[in-house]
Amino acid sequence: MMGGFWHKLDQAGRNVAPLSTVLVLMLVGMVPLHLPGWGPVAPQLVLMALFYWAIHRPDLVRPSLAFLIGLLQDLLTGMPLGVNPLVYVLVYLVVLSQRRFFLIGSFGMLWLGFALIAAGASAVYWIAVCVLNMSLVQAGPAAAQAILTIALFPIFSWIFMRLHRAFLLEA
């Protein structure tokens, strides 16, 4: 009887691993680094995590969680409510629709797919900011953020893969 309890507790902890990584990266991304001009170009860590987990464990990170994570991030960062949830749910749905392609492809194809998704997400962010400000804002920071996010994706993808193997494949 106790073995059943411990097994269920272990499985619950494993099932929370993807969501935990997304939340930890959201908090890490909000840490002020006091570097001039860093804020607008800081990499989109949550986007990387949502992309990875939407491909590899869509049963544990659903669109509703993507929405809630985006809403929480908007509340914590002071972004206009709805910008991050919109982007995260759109990214999740696009990734989910192409999941089979990402699973069978090489890492190069996965990175290329992420590059397209990250560029699209940055474009949506930029459009949303322009609409909310009712003026055309510079696209340079959004482009720099996309480039930095794309460049860092292999490192974070490796970390997610290690976490995936350590926590979710052992049962």
C-alpha cells in the first residue's frame, strides 16, 4: 500500500517537471541584470521551454497552462494584460500542429522551426506593442531579442532534453 503512495507521489513530481521548468525560467528571465539596454532584448526563456514541452510532453503542458503562465508573466512584469498569453497560446497551437514534423526531424530542423516560431512571436509582440501604444515603435529590440533567443536555443534545448530524460522517462 505504501509503495503505491510513494509511486504516485513520485509520478506527480515527474509530471510537474515541465511546468516547473517553465515557471523557473520565467522567474530567471525577470531577474534584473542591471545591464544597459538588456530588458528589451533579453531572451524569451519561457518561449523556449513552451516550444520544447509542447513537442515532447503536450500532455503535461497544455494551452490553458500556456495562457496562465503568460497571464502570470504579464502581471509580474507589468506588461499589458493579454500580450504574453496571446503569444504563448499561439506558439503552443502552431507547435502542436507541427509536432510530428518536429519529432521526426533532426536537431537542425528543430532549431530552424524554433527560429521561425521565435521570429513570429517577436513580430506578434512588436505588433501588439505598436497597437497598444497607438504608434510605431522601433523593431530593432524585438529583432535583437529574437536573434538572441534563437542563438541560445541549443543550450536550453540540451538542458530540457537532460531534464526530460532524468525526470520523465524514468518511471
